[in-house]
Amino acid sequence: MKDTNSHRITSDTFDTKLGQAVCFITSVLVFVLSMWKLTRLELDESQLFFGVLLSGCVPLLCVVVGLLLPVAMAERKSKA
């Protein structure tokens, strides 16, 4: 059976750092754009509350994924 790791273009460390950077930048962009959009809408208090609350969930999930990437890569290395 052929070893698939012998023909890699990038290292695991680079992939992890790039994935973290993408997740963190995406979380900031999603949060800023969702807040900008919420200010453009005519919302009452409850709609604004839930809009801010729910639009903060997606960036938070992106941050969690970015923080868990090194753990997932370490787990992958330990199984190999």
C-alpha cells in the first residue's frame, strides 16, 4: 500500500496555523458584518436582542473550531 504522507505539499503545523487564522478572521468578519446589518434593520427590542445573541453564536463557533484545530491535529498524529 502506498504511503500518502510522502507526497505532502505543506506541513501539519502550517495547515493548523492557516486553519486557525482562517477561523479567527472569519469570526471577526461575520460578527462585524452581522452587527452592521442589524443596525440597518428596523427592529424592536426583542428582535434586536435575539439578533445580537444569535449573530454572536456563529463567530463563537468559529473561534472554538480554531482553538480545537491543534488538538485535532495532535490526535491525528498520535493515531498515525
